[in-house]
Amino acid sequence: MPTRMKGIILAGGAGTRLYPLTLVASKQLQPIYDKPMIYYPLTTLIENGVREICLISTPQDLPRYQRLFGGGDRWGLRFDYREQARPEGIAQAFQIADTFIGQDSATLILGDNVFYGSEKLKQTFDAFQTGASVFGYHVNDPRRYGVVEFDETGAAISIEEKPVRPRSNYAVPGLYLFDGQVVGIARNLKPSARGELEITDLITEYLNRGQLRVAKLERGFAWLDAGTSTSLHEASAYIQTIEKRQGIKIGCPEEAAYRRGFIDLAGLAKLATAMPRCEYRDYLEMVIAEGQAKTPPAAR
């Protein structure tokens, strides 16, 4: 990755859409098939080379994430934890994480978003230098999302949050890349009519500066927003189908850290050995066996 990219996972919110499940655990700790929801956005960051990660959540839930991830060392990561006392918009994350970001670039991913099946993400991360990069995903009902409008050349000309009359069918998923200007821009945002610091306002500022790029995600790519009971079930069914058919795991941070080179084969084996006997451990042991078959004994 040409520039230093730090990652933010926003795992806050009131959890109202998943009530009463959120009486037991926060939304991002609910299971999507065989893993906690939070594993999926974390894996996306790891797969794209991000090693320094700030996790933002509510004061009551943050200790749960600290127990789950610790400092991140076992995966070759470094975790920072910040509280979001009240959910006041996605863009608030950049105000909360200002000292974590510093002058570096930052990518923000929402803790209830699952991404799978595209090289476009990796290409966008690898090519990122300055400005802002977001993605466009074709949806049937764009009124539920932030929507990007394109001109006849394919260039983005507007971003609108939950429009009554959408100007396109391209929604902006919950994964955003910004350069070091983002903290200053976020500090100057004003709350919208619904009292939130809107991520669309932040993106629009980059658009007005001529510094926004929008990468359209191709057909076959899956973006799942697991923020409701129905979409949570649908995401679980999708993940189960893909994993069973292909014999791989989606959202497996241990494997992603190994394949990205954050940990070596011995480190992956250590993680697997510490797990109880379960399908998850069996899968990692399969990955380890494949790695050993390809690696000379002296290099293991």
C-alpha cells in the first residue's frame, strides 16, 4: 500500500433494529453463521493490508471487544479502543479517533457490513494516495442508502443521503478511504437535520474539492448490511452457502493475517492450538497443512 493506512471499525449504535437480540450482546457481536459479525469487517481490513485498527463502540460494549481482541498482537495487529458515548453519525468516528489517525490516511468500515468477492477493493486500497475513495454498489431500493450520482462520463457529481427521489441506483457501502485531511474536515462538519454528522457531508466536501473517486463494484460482488434481524439471517444463509460450496471460510482474521504475512505459519499454528476442538479449528488446521505442504521445513 503506497500510503500508511490506518483502520477504524465503527461498532457503536443503539442496537434498536436488532432488539431484543441486543439485550444479550451488541449488534456487532451477534453471529453471522459461524463467527461474530465483527470478524467480517476486521478481516476486510486485514486482507487490504491494514494493521493499525481503532475500534469505536459504546462505553458498555467496549470492554467486550477488548476481551475479544486484546492488543491484536496474536494476529500481527495493533488495536486502539475509543468510546462513542452517543451515536451522532458515522463521521463522528473521525472526531473520536483524531489522535489515532494523526496525519495518516484512514479507512472506516462499519461493523455490520460484510464484503465478499471483489478484486476492486484490493485495487482501490493498493492505488490509494490522496483524496477520498468510496464505492458504488447497484441496489434495487437506493432510498435506504447514501446514493451517488454520475455524469455521462461516469464521474461522480453528487452524494445524497437517503433521497426521496434517487438520482441513480448506486448506493455507497460502509467502507470509505480518506487521506490525512479527514480529521480537519470532520471537525468542521455541522449536524444534519436529524442531528448527526453525516458521512455523506464529509464525502461531499472531498467531491467539492475535486478529490473524490468512486469505484463501481462489479456484478457478483456481495455487500451485506446485517443491521436488521432479516438481513442478519440472510447474511448467515449466504455465508453458510458459500463456505459449504467452496470449502473456505469468509471473515476469518487468523487466515487473513497469515495470508497477508502479518503472522507466519508457526504463529497460525499457535492460534489454532489454543482453540478448543471445533469446526473453526479444523479449518485452520487444514490451512496450516496446506501451508506446510508448500513450505520447506527449514522455513516453517
